Amino acid sequence: MKKSIWTKLVATLVALTLVFSAVIPAFATAEDKCDGDCDQCPSLVIPGIFQSEVFLYDENGEIAINGDGDQYEGPFYLESTEEIVKVALMRLLVPLLMALGFQHDYFDLLATQAGKAIGEILMKNIRCDENGKVIKDIRATKYNASVADLSAHDREHILDNVPLEKYIEIAGADHLYFFSYFSLGNMIDTVEELYNYIQLIKEQTGHDKINIVPISQGGSLANMLLQMYKDKGRDISEDINRIVYVVPAKNGSTLVGEIIEYGLIDDDEALYSYMIPRLLDNSWSSYLINLAIRIFPKDVLNSLLDGAVDGLIDGLRYSTLIWGLCPSENYPAGAEKYLSDESTKEIRRQTDIFYNAQLNADQNILDAIDAGVKVFDICGYNYSLYAIVDSWDNVNADGIIQLESTSMGAVSYGVDVELPEGYVTEDPHCTNPDHNHIDPHNIVDARAGLLPDHTFYFYNQNHERTGNNDVVMLLAVELLTDENFTDVYSYPDRFPQFNTARNTKGIINEVKDAKKIDTSSLDPAVALELETAIAKVEAVLANTVVDNEALEEAKEEFYIARAHAYGTEYVKPEEDKTEAALTKIMKFASDITYKFFGPRGWFDSK
């Protein structure tokens, strides 16, 4: 899906969203429900940013409708198109014309108005007050019951976001719960609600303990949850059996932290060459934007972007959940920059509480383990951060979150950068000489991570496409349901510590549909071809040690056989030649302009 530059940028600033997909399985009936006397603990998903269904309500307590007649759609609950255009013109037209006419942003007028426009358009409905409470009536859909007791719509929403059908097959839908929250709200209130929800699940199921699955932003909530147990004087092992982190923002996201502390990337080549194309999937329009932005003088363009970012952060600075995505190393300077006046005194008090939990996170996890909680981590690596912050190309990441955060401290020097010759782990958490925690590409040293024997890594895994990797989901399920699965050495032939990304979102559903074809009406040879092709795909998918070459080969054979079953010939999808040609032309124009014109506007002096 193609996004506008601002939509992509805004989403990235708040760490974006995980994108998952699934189909709806069969669910347990009331008669099948557990009374606590079984060997499976219930599991609670703590989802990532914007994975919860959240609505804006009007003064009558009904879901609000915007000027276009549509329900306000999150995460920003935008006004009508007419209203957005009106605000943009009112705020930006005059300063924009002045900046273009005089080739200078006098008195930072354009930058100031850009910030105000962002505030009015994007922040209007989602702002928090000086106590960190959402001002408008924004409510997440709450699920005070297991997936088994939810509506078809709610079940579909949950499994579209976190495809855990296999968990339902093993443990039952009555053992799966989903914690829903507004991702831009209040950290302390949200985690207090999470703590109470855990008690509710125990009461409903009759189980003494549950498992929790913190995903992405859910990892920052887990930091606060573990600290809350200590602050309440309770041992977390009284409630929690296992914690299975999935691509967690345990130490926030560098994208959020560096933007808060430093702003957008300060690099001329990035701005005029590759930042926008990388954000927009190298489309022809992204290179056209590269050319179009040169209508602004360089200082005006930088001023405009800085103003927009300041407007965005100003609108979000009262959201303590967003501050939970700021890495600990960026927080002190960021808090001093945005939370140092009287109006932010209460916000600073709350964010300091989270910062303390963030600093204590490692020890809190180790204490939980000592108390009997089993803790596991699943992370992606070797995928560059989005090129919007200065460190985008010198840290290893999964596109959204740096490896240091998702792996809880593993060492790497960058994407495709091998560990230097003679490298020695400075502070290994595993000293067993028989354990090899260096990845096969010699890129990552997992010994430096907090849980070297309990952390699984997926090479080239993109954060947003984690849910499309069926092996990641199956690994999480087995960690939740198999008490014999104790570390990375439990099933090395099925789940090695270092594995590879794969995208099986489409093929799994396509095979399910193909199995519904009535082969009795087909020519026997065609029927056999289809059955053989389906079996081959299923065999490749059953191999949880990823072999993408084998998968692509099996997929092509399947598509050929399926086409024959429908009485047609398979035609391999081709790239849109017009779009490809246009992309090459626009890229060439952008590259040649940068080479000969340099990093400046069309009318800038040399």
C-alpha cells in the first residue's frame, strides 16, 4: 500500500504499526471451556501500536462521524477533507507564498504555521491534557472475555492483527485473551488496567497463572508492568507463568528517540536523494517529490520540516505512552527539551516513573526468572531503520526498532556489517564455551543480550511484516503451549536460534482455498498435479527452518497446477512496464539533478 510522505513520516515517528493477517478458525463452544483444571495456561496478547480497535465518540456517546459522513478513523481521527484543506490553506498559503517569493522564511513564519497546521489537522482529536489524560472521548474496544466469547467481528479483528490460530487449535479459544488500549494515551493508567485484566483472566479461567505476549509497543508496557508488581510488593510469578516477547520495544525505538532529541536526519544527501524514496518504496512519485521539493530554498525546506516535526511532537508530548517509546539514552535530553516547563510538570513526573522502570527492566526480568517465570524473546534483525534519523545506517534493526532494544542488548555494528576480527564480548550473559551465540552471518553476538539462551533471531525480518512470517507465529505458539520448550537448544532442528524471514501470508490462504476444489470432476492427471503441488507447498511450510528458495519453487508449481485445475494456463505476474519505466526515468532525473545541482533549491545561490 502506498502512503503519502506525511502519512508515512507521521506513522514512523510513533514507531508505526505491525501488520498482521489471518483467517478465522473454529472456536471453542461454551461446553468446551476450561475450569482451570488443564495443562495449558491462558495467554494474554499485549499488542503493538495501533493494533487495538479504537473509536472517537461524540457528546451523545455514539461513535463520531466526520464532515464527510464517515466514522472517524484512527489513529488520528481526521476531520473531513474539506476541513483539512481549509486549515492547510489558512495556515500555510500566505507564509508559503512569502517563502517562495522572497526565497527565505522570514521570522520562521512558514515553520511556525506548519507546526500549527500539523497540530490542528493531526493532533486536534488525540491530544492529552497536562495530566496525561486523553481530552476527547476516545475508547478502545474492550474484551472482558476470551476470544471464544467474542463476536465474529472482534475475533476477526484480533486474529487479523495477531495470527495465533495455531494457539487456538492447541489451547482453545477460551485460553486466548487480547488487551486493547489507545496507543497514544496514558502509560500508568493503561498498565494499571493491564494489571487488573490479568486478575480478571485468572478469575474467569480458574487458572493460577497466565502467559503474556508483549508485542512491539507492548514491550514498553511490559517494562512498566514488571515494575508495577514490585511497587505493589507482589511477586510477578504469582500471576505469570511465561512471557514471550515478540519484536518488543523494550528500550523504545531509535526513530522516536532521535527525532525527539535531535529532529529529523541532518544530511543533505538524505534529504535530496534517498530519504523520501526509502519512505515511499522507491516509487516513481517519490523521485518526483525529490525534484518538486527543490522549489523551496534549502533553508526554507529544512525550516518547514523542522516546524512540522515540532508541531507533531508538541501535540504528542503529553502522551506518556509515546514517551514509553523513547530509548533510555535519549530520554534525559528529550525530556529536558519538551518537558521542562510548568505545564508539563505532571507529565514529567509520570514519564520519570516509566524511565525508572525502563532502567530497571533488565533486573526486573532477571528477578522474574529467578522467581520461576520463563521468559523468551523473538526479534528480527539486519533490516535498516527508516532513513529519517542520523543513525539509520549505522545500527542493526528490523526497520522500526533497533536490535539493541528488541534483542535486549545483543551486539551488532550494523546491517550486513560483520563483527570485527578479534571481537570479544565485553559483558557476556552466557559464558558456556559450548554455546555458540554468533549468528551464521557473523553479524550479531547474542551472548551480549540479556537472555542469550532464550532469544530467537530472524535474519532480514521487517518489523511491520512480522505477522506474515508463519514461523515466528508458530514459534510463539509453541513457547506458550509446550512446557518442555525451555531454551534455544530444546528443538534446534525445528526452531534454531538463528532463522530467516519469510512471507507466507498469501500462500497459506491460497492453499486452503485450493483444497476446497472438487478434484473428482477434474482430469485425473490434473487432479494429481494439484494434489502433488499442494502437498509440496505444505511440506515446505512444515519445515520451520526457513528455505525461501524451496518455498518460491513450490509456490510456482502450485500456481501452475491451480491454473490447470481452473482450465487456464499460469501466467507469471509481470512488473508494470509503464510504472517501471516511469520509475527509472524519475530516478535518473533525481540522481542526475543531485549530481550536478547538489543539495539546494532550484533558485538557491551556489
